[in-house]
Amino acid sequence: MQKQILVGVAALAALFAVSAHAGDAAAGKAKAATCAACHGPTGVSGNPLWPNLAGQKEAYLVKQIKAFKDGVRTDPTMAPMVAALSDKDIDDLAAFFASQDCK
Ligand code: HEC
């Protein structure tokens, strides 16, 4: 009985871990003004050196932004862009760019 409860709690925790990335796209749009200079206002970049973000998977964007912030992924351009972002900012930005059309 106790084991079943534990399994249930673990399953619930796993569910939360997945949905925890659900950011607010509208809030992300407002925060994306600084990103627009390079990645474009909707995440479609006009420069071959700057990647498109539009339509990318939300969880992947969160992971990459955190990787830049933590220094796991190093890029001299991106590091200062994300240094001051909170987890909520990152979730919102990722939700915004993921919701955009990549054309
Ligand atoms: C001055 C230009 C510039 C600005 C401004 C900028 N970026 Fe970037 N961004 C880049 C470049 C260049 C790369 C590619 C880095 C590399 O080669 O690893 C990149 C990569 C990324 C990636 C990884 C994409 C992938 O496919 O792995 C994400 C996510 C990202 N930027 C998000 C943002 C966000 C969010 C902002 C605003 C807070 C932002 N960037 C502002 C230049 C910029």
C-alpha cells in the first residue's frame, strides 16, 4: 500500500517536471525585445550566423538558454544576453519563440 502511494507520488512529480516549463508566451514577447536585434522580432533571424528560434521546441530553448547562463554552452555573444534572466524569464521567452511560425 505504502509502495503504491510512493509510486503515485513519483509519477505526479514526473508530470510536474514536464509541465514546469510552460512559460507565458505573452510575457515572453515583451521580454524578447533585446533578443530581436539578432534573432528577429518573431525569432526568424536575418543573419546566417544567428539561429532562428521561432518554432523551436520550448524545452530545448529553456535548456539552451540555461546552458549559456550556466556557462555549460559558451558563446561570447549569448552569454551576456542571458546572464540576468530569471527562470521565469527563460520559461516565458522559450514559450514565446516556440509559439512563433518559423517562416
Ligand atoms: C547580439 C546578437 C544576439 C542577441 C541580442 C541575442 N542572441 Fe541568442 N544567439 C546569438 C548567436 C550568435 C547565437 C549562436 C551561438 C552559438 O553559435 O553557439 C545565439 C544562440 C541562441 C540560442 C540557441 C539556439 C539553438 O538552436 O541552439 C538561443 C536559445 C538564444 N540565442 C536565445 C536568445 C535570447 C532568449 C535572447 C534575448 C534575451 C538572445 N538570444 C539574444 C546572438 C544573439
